[in-house]
Amino acid sequence: MAGGNSKMNRSFELIGPQKITVNSNIRDVEEVVRLCLAEINPRLRQDTERILNSGGTVPFGKISLSPAGVVWKSKEPIPYAANCEIQN
């Protein structure tokens, strides 16, 4: 990174009945994000496992998880046991 005083701006959106944006302007933003993820991740994992166990596919942007493996965009699933990497 050029220039030692560069500051990275980060934001984290929680979308539900009300949209909440947490960004780097908030004091102790790392702690806020950690607390949010501690609450969200277990529920997200349970929902993901439920969908996969019922034969469904779970999208995460351009990557999806399916019972057969990881799907990149709309390509064929890559089996979970395969060694691979995704390059843009």
C-alpha cells in the first residue's frame, strides 16, 4: 500500500425488517461486526445445511453450494473433494 496513512473504509449491512449499516465511522466497528457475525453465522449455517440436506442450492454471490459441490457462476458443480481455485 502506498503512503502509510491510507485508511480502509469498511461497511457491513444487516438487512431485515430494518436495514442497518455499520461502517468504519462507528467507534469499535470491529467489535460490532464480530458481535453481529456471532449471531448471524449460526443461523446462516443452519439455514444453509437445511437447504443442502433437502437437495437445494444455496447462492453466495457468484458462488453457490449444492449437494454435488461448489458452483461458480452457472458452470457445472466442482466436487467438494476436488483441488481447485477460482480466478477472475
